[in-house]
Amino acid sequence: AQRVTQPEKLLSVFKGAPVELKCNYSYSGSPELFWYVQYSRQRLQLLLRHISRESIKGFTADLNKGETSFHLKKPFAQEEDSAMYYCALSPRATGKLIFGQGTTLQVKP
Amino acid sequence: DVKVTQSSRYLVKRTGEKVFLECVQDMDHENMFWYRQDPGLGLRLIYFSYDVKMKEKGDIPEGYSVSREKKERFSLILESASTNQTSMYLCASSSPLDTYEQYFGPGTRLTVT
């Protein structure tokens, strides 16, 4: 079955602390994986995709096929990073996205 | 800038009513999607469409139908609203040139009483 699991509903850290938002997936094949973010009172938007291997707003995510994980990391959290984060998987050639349950990141001053 | 608009931000309906949620995108995208967003469950795909007059069931289509008569418009219909359909509904669109980036609307919070 194709599934995305985000085990943490809420992650609360202090400003300047490292952040790791966990994402595990279940997919038979090579997945396309993404992180979407929803800031307060804003629309859900794409944050980054694994194939681009870039850092967006200081966030990176590495695909670990052995552990079937795609954790989102940032070395030093900022208050403006507070948001809901969704990990998503796209089955190849479908254009669809399968989302995880979401993790709320709260960065305290 | 891609703009996806939804007809209502908040909607309150009674059980048994027929409900229409409208979504319009202005970027000539072929693909359009309807999701519901619930705490602890994330986003779940209800229906999607790859072209005018085409529709495909998502993961939770029961109790819903859709209509896509024009490329820019994708409507979600609740034939007989029930309280368990109280939720936030999100519409999204994407281009076949980059199917992975979906552009989302602001959402409609539907309450069924």
C-alpha cells in the first residue's frame, strides 16, 4: 500500500535549536517525495522536492531508501518557521499526491 | 502568479442539503483536485480531473461527486450533506509540465449541522 506517515502531531522547539520533522513512506518503486508547508492564514504551498536536492529557507530533506524516510531538517529554527508541514508522495506518472497526517512545528522565542 | 480561488471561505449547511463548492484557476492548468483536510488525518483526495469532462475517484469519494464543464472550473458536490462531512475543503490545480507542484486555494470550511 502507498502510505506516508508523519509520527509527530506537534513538534515544539526553541528558536535557534535544530529541527527534524520525520516522514516515513511505503511505496513499491522509486518514489517522488515532497514537503508542503502551510503558514498561518496562508495557502498550502510546495516547500521542496527531493529530486531538486536544494535547500529552501534553510530546510533540506534527504531521501533514505533503506529506511524509507524523507525527514525535513533545519540546523537553526526561526520563529517564522512555525507552520503545519506535510510530507507527500507522488506515485510515478499519476500527478497525484498522497499526504501524511501533518506535523505542526512551533518555534518558541 | 497562479491563482486558485474557492467560492466561499466559510459555509454552514443543514443535514440533507445539496452543497456546491466551486473552484476556479486562472493558469490554464489541466489537472484539478479536491481534498478534505482534517486534523490528524492530513489531506485526503476526494476526486481529481485531468481534463474537461474527465473525473477520477480519489481515496474517499463516497458521498461526493464532481463536475468539470470548463477547464478552469472544478466543482465539488455533496449530494446530501451529513455531519461527518464537516471539514476544510481544499482545491488544487497543476500543470502537466510539472504535475508535482500543486497550487492550492484558500480552502472552504464547511460546517454541516
